[in-house]
Amino acid sequence: MKRGCYFTLVASACAMEAGFIALAALGNFSQNVAEFTGVFLGTSLFYLLSCFAITRWDVTERARSRVMVLIWVCGLLFRITVLPLSSELSEDLNRYRWHGKIQAAGENPYIAVPEDPRVAYLRDATWPRISRKDLPSVYGPVVEWVFAGWYRVAAWAQPDALRQVWWFKLPFALTEIGVALAVSWLPPPPGNRGPGY
């Protein structure tokens, strides 16, 4: 693998990190939609460039290890950079927390919809941010167990309801890292030259 290949990867990684830092600097995404879209698309182009380039290069076993370390370091850095960001552009985390909260109160998320008067006593500052209050859960039981367990963790760690929502990023970030580890341990397909295999 030539030195220019590493330079391309590192340059793309630096551009992506700069994009993530710019997103963090934007603050309220809902008030800066055009800026958010431009930065996000620009960052995505560098990601696509990296993916395209890395699948086209011949990689020796020795170079493969170095490239995998670079990918892991950059991937973790990117996630650390964006982890503190708020979830303004998605209502999903509010819904996840709601499902966890009603289960902690002994309610069934497949029956008790958010607008149900029977669970009105559970409404808090996050309730207005929950979308489709007329729908029950569409998630499987394992995911609902995660919501229930993680709600207890979030409520223990952070008493503020609005700040608890951020905590629901963590199980998904950990799941993503776990999946990436599992994929990196897969044996290489015959004839594949990419560094991830």
C-alpha cells in the first residue's frame, strides 16, 4: 500500500473530524437547518471517498493492520466528538425514554399509547416531544427490555427528564461498536483485498 493511500485516508479523516466539530459548533440544528445540511453532506462526501478508495487498494497483511488501527481510532474519535450533541433533529430518543419509563411504572408499551389518559401521570417535560402519541410501540420485545433497563440507569444517573434523553444514545453507541468488532473478526471472503477483511 503506497504512502499516498495513507495520506488520502488521513486527509479524509481530518476533513470528517472538522465537519463533526463544525456540527458541534452550530448549536441548535433546528435553527440552522441549511448549515447543518451543508456540513453533513460535505462530511458524508469525504466518508464516501474513503470507502471508495480503501476498497480499490491492494493491501498487504502488514498494511491491513495499520489501516484497521487508523479506522478504529478515527471511528472512535468521530463518535466521541458527536456524542455530546443534542438530539434535536430526531424525536426517537424521547420515544425510547418514554417506553422505558412506562415499563418501569408497570405499563405495557404495546397497549399504553402516550396519549392514553391512564398514563397521564407519567408525563413530564419530554412528553411534548414524543411523536405519534396515538401509536403503541412498534419495537420488538428485546429492544423494549433495553429501553426499560436503560431508563432505570438514566433515571439513576440523571434526575432531569430532558437530560435523561441524551443517555439513550449510549446503548446504541455501544451496540454499534460491538457490531463493528464482530464484523472485524469475520474471516476474509475469498479474493477480497480490502483492509477490513
